[in-house]
Amino acid sequence: GKSFCLRAHLNLPSGRLNAAQPLAASGRKAPKRAQGQKDFIPDGSAEQAEKLRLCQEEQWRLLSEERVQRRGNLVKAEWKPGQGIVELQSPAGKFWHTMGFTQHGKQCLLPEEALYLLECGSVQLFHRDLPLSIEEAYEILLSQEAMDLPHYQVCWDLQLVQGAQPLTVLSPYERQLNLESHCKSSGKHHRCGPKPSSILSQEKPLSEQPKESDAGSGEGESNPVPLDTGQKDSLSPSKSWAGDHKESSIGTHAPRWDFSTIVLPNMAPDQPCTHLPSPDDGLLPENVPGREVDAAYWCSCINQKQEKLSRKEREQRERESRYKSSVNADREVRRCSSWQEYKALLEQRSQQRMWKRPLHLWDQAVTPLLRPDEATSSAALLQQISVLQPSHILDGASRLDPEDMKIHFNVYQADAVARFKKTNPGKPYVRMCVRSFDEQIPSLRALKQVTYQSGDIPVVFALVDHGEIAFYSLKEFKLPVDVNH
Amino acid sequence: MAAAAAFHPPRRKRRVFESYQSPFPVEVGGKDFRMCQAEILSNNVIVRNPEDIEQLYNKGYFGKGILSRSRPVYSISDPSLVAKWQGANINMPIITAKKYQYHVQWAKSVLREQGLDGCSVTKILENYTKPLELPLLKEDGAGQTAASCNRMGPSTENTELSRQSSTDTGTVVDPSPENENKGCKKACLEGDPAFAPVCGSKDQEQGDLKEVAEVSCQEHGFLVHCGCKAEESTEQRSCETMKSKECAPEYVLVQEEEECSVCPEDEAARGQENLVKKEKLVCRRNPFRIFEYLQLSLEEAFFLVYALGCLSIYYGEEPLTILKLWELFSEVKPDFKTTYMAYHYFRSKGWVPKVGLKYGTDLLLYRKGPPFYHASYSVIAELVDDNFEGSLRRPLSWKTLAGLNRTTVNASKELMLCYLIKPSDMTEKDMSTPECMKRIKVQELIVTRWVSSRERSEKDEF
């Protein structure tokens, strides 16, 4: 017959072990889940006592069941206390695919493997020529330091689901150390999170630089020939001046032009200045005559054709007209007769808008991190206040001595069993540390050390408490930056 | 299974009643920069100015209203009465007569504490609490105002309030808008100047006013706006804004019963000489105003000062420097530095950290703010040295961690451990300035429970 493990017997649907089932009695078929509150406190009632009695009876019945095993299939194995291992006396069965090892030409099992197989009914354990009962086997095999009961329970828990085949394959970590050379060398550091980047201002090539930002030539536009015949567009920065400009900026001589006396004629339709006097000869290039001109005729020649806008352009204009306004609409701007005055006006206005810096915050050794005028965007603002550095779990882990935080098992996924070979097990799914519920959680130090040991395989902590096992992991995380709300 | 924890996007709340304004009370680009003010009262940081409160709460969800669940929304008004008197259509709080009496009693005891004798107190209060003509009562274009709104009680659907009652009481106020304003002004000045001294000119007697201001101040203000005179006169702006909002008396509608022998509206009752109890709303001034303030946690307050520079915190009359605040808050709360660093870190990532008390942790992290998303993370902060060890504020056993994780997960959050790593050569002196944060590193860890395939399949069975 099919042999299955003891624990599997106890894996009854929870409805049967759970004492409180008021609804189950109402004639439903096997209840999927127990309803209502669990009985967790003795209430001294006869009903509760009866339920408990039935449960206990069931358990005893199961436990006392004799298991049928084909003798022929049982592998004989002998416990060798001196070496702390079990030596097979007859050839191994199917379990050899995932368990056991060879030593001195003999097939051997580790104590926990032997115990597991004993419970499964796959091996028969002998010690001093006498077969061991399960109880005896537990006592003797688990008394060694290498494996204690909690560890064993974890093994059990992970292996066992529904019966014959273990879903996960365990292989004690110590064995792995001999095979995996890549384990120690994984120094891959996953740098997550944004690197703090400084906000660099772009240095534009000289030709693209706006003229006024040039250091050497003082304020204002350095377009030296404003009084023109109207043919030259005197107000736009032209590339041809770049050359001159460069030279003058290097030298330290005074600017050639007295900008306070230079007035730029406004030839816009709203304030026509059509009479242009003759330019100063000294300002003209050689062989270029200048003359006085009345540009009125020319002004009447321009803007004749109606600008035909596409629908999109019209709509855009209409939208903009709602909130956009001409700079010249501002009376104070119109009062400025030169670029210098305009810049002064802008400066004055920005001064008014600037926040008053309270002395008790700013006139001190430690000042606020944010300079509001430098916060050009939400991201820039966050950047300014980010002073703490990120750290990764593996940072500094390599210099830590491996301590007593041991990895006990590698766990492989069920579907990997087919591909599993003891000589080449492949990559584990997780690595496991067995701990007790009453222990403190690992310090950051211990966690780093064990994570480093594990390389890129996640570490899971298995906590045992009276047969109940819970698995937890403490994982590296980097909270993403949230900027665009 | 990955070695690092996955980021699970926050869950948006199904119903959102607010619109998002700004991540911080600081405008990008620095225009219209506004300095807010707070003060320290018994080791707590509170903000009194209503505009500052709005600014700090609406832009970044800083603080908590001391009389509300989070956003300061305290109103003296009784919502059930407001619903009942829906037809009245007035923007004034409605309270029961009983409640009004409490306020009168409180005002009485405050005045008594100030040394006034019983006779004066009664006189003062009688005068202050007398019924008033309702200013600014607009009723469906009728523009009539009335001294009181009569009604036969909740069962009667009588919406013809103003005209009836105006006939009754014989008072009619000119409905033109100018007069409405006058009426309002009139109501403002109606009070005896002695009780609304701050509303009047500044050259009132400073002596007893200051006393009054200081005594009655803490969470409420009787007639006088507290703090206005007690502060430096450099704070003119706040003084003025506070005047405008808080110094004007608060008008309330008190639901009172009145015995009425003749009920002209009710035809059926005509002829009966029975006394009928009528409920009506009477407009009176509230002699004991309760102001709700915004309370900032130490971390929030320090962040606003140090990171953003948009808050000034006063202790008495003195605005405190950043260093002084760092020192002071560390004295008030021994672990302040640790929790502050965690707070600062999460704020600099654009998240909104709020206090984690309800979940047994230090912080709850919200994306954008509590009104928009459910909190995603519940955080415990610890300070360690660069050997990654330290005396923990909250040592956890696996058992405790399991319990904490369970309650956290049940509330659809993830449990996060935030380790702040300081260099071993960092001394106490180094840590006496917040600049020490530049040398500190942050390690986040997420606690996850691993479900083995066995458990998973068990779940499938059921």
C-alpha cells in the first residue's frame, strides 16, 4: 500500500479538529471552513468535553494504526553515532535522487534525512543490530548538536504537503559550501534609488549666450549702432557681433558706448517715431553714407497683408489673450526710456517680492536648508532638503565577521526537483535560518552579515513555536521618490 | 522571490473630498513666500493664526486640529440643529439654549477670575448676550432681516419666517445692501468697548488688557483675542489678520423656547387661549469663544523651520533659532533626533509622514496626504552606529514583531524598519546640530511574511 507520513494523518481538514462547529451540524456536507469562533477557553461544559474526547480518540486511533509496508522496499540503514551519520546497508530507493551522500564508497544519510525517511516508511533504522522505533530514533538522532528539534520541524514542514513526494528539497548548507564557490564571491551591489545629483547650470557656448550676460561690456545690449536707416534690424542680437564681443570682453577697457545717451527709437505702430536723424559719421563704417530719413512711408508699407492664421493658431491666440498681456501695457515699463531703466525696474520689483529673511533663522550658524528662490521645481525643492544618504543592505557587509547567524538550509522550489542533482543543485529559491520566537530579531549587523553570506538569494527566518512554524523575511527596500502629484 | 522588497503602489481612497494644493507651504520659485508662526505651550507646538493654520494644513498636511480628528474643522454649531432649521438659510452656527448657557457660565467664571465682582459680571454679560438683530440675512431676495425666526417646531413646514416674525416683533430693517453693511458694523460696535478692546483702536489701556489677554488665553478667548497684545509688535501682520477674523464677536443662533399665547400662523389654534411652546432662533453673541488651534508634532514643527524655513516658533516672546529648537526638542523628547531624521528622510522623498501612535509605530507614510491615499507604510525608526548595532529604542522579539506585523497587515499596510546609521566617530557634540544629518545614512527594511507552498495549498483546499 501507499505509505504516507505521520504528519499527513494529522493534516485533517480543520473542521474536524476544530471543536466549535455550530453550522456543520446543520446537515451541510463536509464543511469547507469551520464557522464561528474557535473554542479557546475551557468552559467546563459537557459538550466541549465530549468534543475534545472525540478528537483525542481520533488522534490515538491514528497514531496506533500500524502502517503497512512492503518489506522488500524497506532500505536498511545503520546509525553510526561516532560519525553522526546513517549508513545504508542495502541500495537506496527513489529518495537517493534528492537525499543522501556518498562517503568512503558507501551510501549515507544525514540524521534528519534518515529520520524523515523513517517516518515516511522508506527506511528501517538499526542501531546495534536492533531496529529503532520512531520515538527512539528521534531521541538518538536529534540529540546531536548538528540538528535539534526545531530545525527538524522546519525541514519537515517544508517537505511535507500531501503525501508521498516531498515538494521541496532540503540540503544542509554546510554541504553546499563545498560545492558553491560562487556563494562567497557575489559582491553584486544593487544600487537602488536615485543618486543625489547636483544641479549644474549649463554652460552654453558663447555664440548662444545672451549678450547681456557677458561680463566685460557693462549693462545693456551691446548693439552699438541703433540709429540706422531702418534696414538693419538693430535690436536683435546678430551672430556677427559675437566676434567683436569676445574681444572686448577680454580686455578691461571702458565700454565704447555711453548707453545712457543712446535711445532706441520705438517704431512700433502704436507709438510711431518716424523721423530718424542722420547718424554720426564716426559710427558708420567706411564708405557707408548715412542720411536723415522719414520712415513714415516705410511704416505705411508694412503690415499690409492680413495675417492668415490657421484655426489652431487662432484658438491659441484667443486663449493667450485671456491671460497674456503685452509688456508694454505696463505703464511703468513704458516710462523706461532705456534698457538700463527697464532692468532697474525689474530689479526693484524683484526686491519687493523677495521674502524677508528672519534674522533668528538666517543670521545664525545653522540656517534653513531651503532657499526659496532656488526651488525652481518640486524636484529641485526635494533635492535641496535631501541631506540624508541612502544605504543598501550590503553596504559594509563584507567587512563583517561571519558570526553565529547561520544559514541552515537551502530551499529549492518544487518544480526544480526534477532538475535537482546533488552534485549540481542549481540556485536555491530561498535560504533559511531557524530561530526561536523568543529571540530578538536580528540586529542590522547580523542581518547584513547573513544577507551577504547568502549572496543574491533571499534569506527567510523560520520561527518554530510548539510545532507551529512561521516564516518571515526582512528585505532591503528603497522608498521611491514621489514628485509628480 | 526577489531579494529586495517590491514596491506596492499606494491604494487610492475611494472617495476624495479635497483637491490637492501643494506638497509644501512654500511656493516653487519662491514667490509669495509666507512665514507662519507657532508658539510653544507646555512642550507642545501650536499655531493659532487661522490663515497660518490653513496654509500649513492644506499644503502638506502638517499638524492636527486640537478639537478635531485631523483637519481643524471644529465648529460650535450643532449639525442636527442646522439640519432642522435648514429653511432659515443663515451662515451662523446654531446651538441649543443649554449649550449657550454653558458658554455664559464659562464666561462668567473667567470674568470672576479676573477679579470682577458678581454684580459687574452679571451686568456685563447681560449686556453682551442680549438678543440682536440678525445682520446680513438674505432670504431668497427678500432682503428682510429679522430679530428672530419663528417656527412652530420641527413638524410644521413653515418657511415664511422672516415676514411673519418681523410683523410680530415690529422690527424691520431696510433691505438695501448699504444698510446691511451698516447693520453689520453696528453689531460690531454694539459691544461695550471694554470687552472688545482689541477690535478698537490700539491706544486702549495696555495694562489691564494684557492681563486679560494672558489669563483667558489658553484654548479659548473670551471676547479678547489672546496673544495679540502679548506678542512683539513686530508681528503686525498677524495681529491684524487675527483681529479681522477672531476679534469680531462670534454670532450664534440659539434655539430657544418661547411661550406664546397667540399663534397667528396657525388657524386651527385661533381661538384657543392655550400657551404653546414655540421654538425660535435668537441671534446672540457668544461670550466664550472656543478657538481651535493646530498642533504640530515636534518633528513637523522642526521640519517647517529647518528644512523649509517657513515657520517661526516662539517661546514666550522670543523666536527660537534652529539650534535652540534642536536642543529644546531633544530635551522634551529624548528620541527626538532619531524620529526627526526618519521624518525628514520621508518628507524629502515627497511622502507625508504622520504620527504612528494608533498602530504602535513611529510614523505612518502617506502618499500625497491622508485624504487621498490610505497609509502605505508603518515605520519604526532606530539609530545605530556604523557597526550596525546600537541600543534600540524598541527591541523586538520575533514574537512581538509577528504581532506587530499582523496588526499592520490587517490594516493593509506594510511594516517598515528604518535604520539610521551614524558614523562611529560622531560625537554627542556633533549631534547637537541638525547638520549631523548630512553624515547619516538610511536603511529601510520591509517585514514580510513568507507563506510556504504548504500553507498556500492548504488555503487552496479551503
